[in-house]
Amino acid sequence: MRKFWILASLFLGLVAACETTTPEPTPEPEPQPEAPILTLTSDSLFQFDAFGGEGMLTYTIEHPTQTGVLAVRLRNEADSAWVTSINAQSYGEISFVVEVNEVESPRTSSLVVTYEDLSFEVTIEQEAGERGNSSDYVREATEVLGYYYGTRYSSLPNYYLIFSNVGYDPATDYANPSGWFYKIDCYSKIQPSGDKIQIPVGTYTLDLNNTFADGTFSSSYSKYFTTDEVGMVSGGAMFIAGTMEVAADEINLYLEDQDGYTHKLHWAYDADYSMVDESQSVNDEPEQNEGSGNSNLTADYEVNTENWEVNAYHYGNYYGNGRSNWVFNLRAPERTGDAVNLDIVAGPVGFENGFAGTYSCAIDLSAYTFYPGVYYEPSYTGCWYLHLNKGIISGNQAPFVGGSIVITKNEDGTHTFLIEALDNAEVPNTVTVNWTGTVNVYDMSN
């Protein structure tokens, strides 16, 4: 038995001695990450008219890296003046805005998009203004007010639109400073339907005869004006020709004003826009005077200066005669009550020289004169007494066509205005003003 175990052990040892060790397998190489691929998936050319607008390009990135960063730049940095608001925060999309082109020629720019060492480029082209003339205005409205008056003032439904770039102050209803405004008074036989009031789609033509007919906008209540840095009207004009094209989502205006300038205005709006319904409002608005350059006083008049605030605007050598031109608004801040507007030519040019002096009426723009009151529709220019109701000229009015204006600077820094002006009535009336207080002074000469 013992002999058997010895033989078995020898056999097993022999078998073990004959076995060989199996080598370890060679490890597979680690897979290398695939290179990223940047692909433009939208058009490589974006074309805009003179109004500009928003553009959107799209792209994909295959096999992005952990450290890769997408970058967007303009090939020419100077183009940032008209290609603005570049936004690449959302993956796959890059948006940008092309501003209104007010120059006389078309323009081109390029957006360069890079990721790691990859890149692509898109071209942006924009047309020139309508006539390519620096005197023309090509504008995009961003603030629009709309009022629907129904048939309160006319036999056909009346739609009134105000287009602007700065709008009105909601607290005061005054036009905001440093802006432009277009007031368009439209008429259509179509009445609004549904819960949104929008001007009916169609083409409207300027009506110089003010017939308030279907498909027209009136010349008497349509105008253009600008405001200065403190919100005062600084310029404007009436229109002599024009059309307004209303589509379902945009309005285009083509206008020519009395000075020969052309205006091209665009406004894009969405389906939620609605005009203010004034068709059923109680007519408690003040009655506005008919435009006239004549006085309606029947006797001498002493102006009520209660709560007056006086603003003075220095326009420097406005008339090119080496004399300072000053314009004054004397009235209550809420623009209700008696008011006086003055337009004077003082001494030698210089804001620091002030405006104190004794002034007589003249049209030759000589030193220490005031310009007589004149009505150029729709503006009252020169020197006037006006009664205001919520900013509307309503009631007494009188141009100053003679007499004297004496402005004195007092030791405490206040000024006194003593006015004894004659109006243009058949038998002239004397308009008297006596006011002392602090004058708010603004230098507009620059």
C-alpha cells in the first residue's frame, strides 16, 4: 500500500514538471478621444435692409472636449457700432442685432466663431438708406403709443399712433428727453373686433385736404418733432407727402416733410399689441384753440404767475450775429394756467454773460431785442402769452408785438421779469408780467 502512494506521488510530480507557465496577455491600448467637429448649420450669409433687425446663426459641436470654449468675435472691431448684442450663451445658437443704417452706402461685416483650433465665418450685409442722403432719416421705432378714438371726432373710426425711440414719461405724460417722435392720425372704415385694438391692415396716404377719409392720415394732426436733453421740443416739421403700409406684424412709414427731408420709419409689433380705447371716454379734455397768430384778448391783462417755474435755454450764436440767443418758458410745472414764452437776443455771445437787460421788439435780431410772436402751424414761435390746460393751448392767447421786457439779476441770484407787452389786437392790449424767482438755466449751445 505504501508502495502505491509512493508511485502516485512520483507520477504527479512528473506531470507537474512537464507543465509550462502561460504568459500574461498584452493589454489593449486605451481608446483616444475623437477630435471635435464644429459645423455651421445655418446660412453663412445674412442680409438686412436699412432698418436692420435680429439675426440668428446655428451650429453643432461633435465630440466636445472638457476644456473647449466657444468664442465669437467680429473680424473688424469697428463694426461693433452697428452689429451689436452678440449672444452665444445658448448652446447651438448665436444671436446678434444689426442697427439701422443711416449712412449713404451699404456695409458688410463678418462674425468669426472658433472652438479649439476650429472656426467658421459668416458674412453680414446691410443695404444703404432709401435715398443714400445724409439729410434723410431712417429709423426703427422702439416705443409706440396707440389710441383708438372711434368716431368721437370723425365720421370714420380714428386710429392715432405715436412712434418714438424714447417714448413718454408715464408719471407726467411728457415726452422724454433726447428723442424723436412721429404722430400719425389715421382713418379707416374698419372697426376693431375682438379683444385687441390694432390699426387695420392696409395702405394709408397723407391727406393734405384733411377729409378724414378711409385709408388716409391727416396732415393737420400728423407731424414730426424732436426733444432736447431736458425734454423740450427742439425741432420738427409737418409732412407734405407720405404713405403708411400696415401689415399683420409691422408698419412702414415713408414720409417727406415741409423742408424736403425724407423719413423712413419701421416698427415691428407682436400679436398682443393693443391700442388704448378712448372711443367711449367722457370728453373732459380741454378745447384746444384753433391755430392762429392773433390775440383774442379784449382788454389789458395781468398774467397770473402763481406757482411759476422758469426755465432758460441758451442757444449761443444761433442766428450767427455774434449775440446770444435765449429762450424762456415761464409756467407752472403741471402746464396748466397762464404761461409766457420768450425768444430774445441778448448781448455778446457767452453763456456766462447771462440775459439781464432791457429788450424791445424787433425782427432784425439786433442786441437786446425780443422776437415778436408768430404762429407757424403748429408752433407758436417768438414771444407769447398763452393759457394752458394740461399742456394744451386753451383760452386766452396773445402774441407780443411791441412794448418792453426788462430782466434784472438781483443780488441774491434771483431774477425779476417785468413785462409790458402789446398784442396785435386792432386796439392793442397791454399784457403785464411781474415775477421774481430762481431761473433754471441750461446751456444748449454745444
